[in-house]
Amino acid sequence: MAFKGKLIGALLGSLAGPMGTILGGLVGHLYDRATEERYAAGRIGQRSRGIEDSISAAQLDFLTSLIGLSIAVANADRHVRVSQIDALKAFFRQNFPYSQDDHRVIQAVIDETFVNRDRLDVDALASYYRLTSSPAGRLLLLRLLFKIAEADKRGVSEAEEHLIRRIATSLRIDAASFRSVEAEFKQDDNRAYGILGVSPNASNEQIRSAYRKLAAQYHPDTVANLGAEFTEVAEEKFKLINEAYGEIRAQRGF
């Protein structure tokens, strides 16, 4: 339908050569499966979990953007490690309740994107996703880029962090939101304050205000349009915010 052509045109316009073919295959495969499931649902008058979870335009945008940008981040220092690619594949297998056929397609996309990693236009891909997503969807994408980069045993490298920051700029994520996400992946005495995006010298009222803003910003319901698999990932962040707030309250006694 209309969104299929739009997605292929925008995404493939930011990628060169063979990437166009493989991403086009991903979009076509998932789109056709969703269409067939909806048709079957209408014909037999039933709604199963698989049908309810049919891939939407928003999910296609997110999946293709996440794969492309994740490979770009892994390639930030021009030395992609096998462990990073394996971690990316494992992330999809563990977090996405798709069929084996769907997962085979996604794995193929990851492999092909890896082969063509030097041809990715990071800014174009990030800018496209910004135009087709919600603020909550952009924050979720940023968080997953950090999670995947951290999955390598060496952690998030300086080059990876620099590229993630550049992607955040293209996504138009503000500095405070970026720091809140970044703080999750750093271990220091002020981590709880970092997650709330406030200084250790902030007043109790400033902390309460920051907590309320973040709780609303990162509530799992804000990414419900992306499907249950992404809602679960969002719940992790929501839990971290509450834990950070509880830790600070305990320290300060308010």
C-alpha cells in the first residue's frame, strides 16, 4: 500500500547498492505477511495473537532504522567486532515474538547491512526516522542503540558514543533526554541523578519535577503503537526511572 512505497523510497534513498534490495525484501516480506493475516482474519472472523501483532508501518520504520543505525554504531571506529553483530542478532531473537521465517529475514538483513556498512548514510536514515516517528519512539531508538553498543564486552567505545550523540542530534533529541539515557550505561556514584537528568545539587522540588516529566515521557504506553515487544523494552527504562527516584528519596529523606 501507500506506506510500503514511502518506506522503500525513503529508506532505500539513504542507502546504496545491494542494501536497497535486501531492505526492500524485508519490507515486502513483512508487509505481505501482515496483509495475508488481516485478509485471513476477515475471511474466517477470528483474531489470533499473531494477527493482532501484524507488522505495522510504525514497526517497519523502527525495525529498519534500528538495524541500519545499530550497524553504523558498531562500525563507528571502522572495526566491527563479531560479538557486536552476534549481540544484535541475539537481541532480535530474544525480544521479538516473530515467526522463524521472519527472524530468518531479519538475520539476513543484519548480515547484508554488515557487508555494506560503509555505504550507510547515517544522517539520512536518522532524519527519515525522525520524520516518521513519535518523540517516544525516537527516545526508544536511542536507548536501544546504547544497549546494543554496550552488549560488546568492551562496552560503549568513545567512537560509538560520539556517533550515537550525532544520531541523537539528527533525531532532535534534547541534551537533557540524551544525558538521561546515557547515564543508564555509566556506573558512578551519581548515576541515579544522571538518569533523572538533574545535578546532585538540585533541590527536592527540581528532582520531583524531573521525575514527573520523565515518568510521563517514558511511560510504556507512549510506544504502544510499536507493539508489545517494544513496550517491554520501554518498561525497563520506566523501572529505572522509578528506582533512581526511590534511591534519591531514600538518601534525602523526602
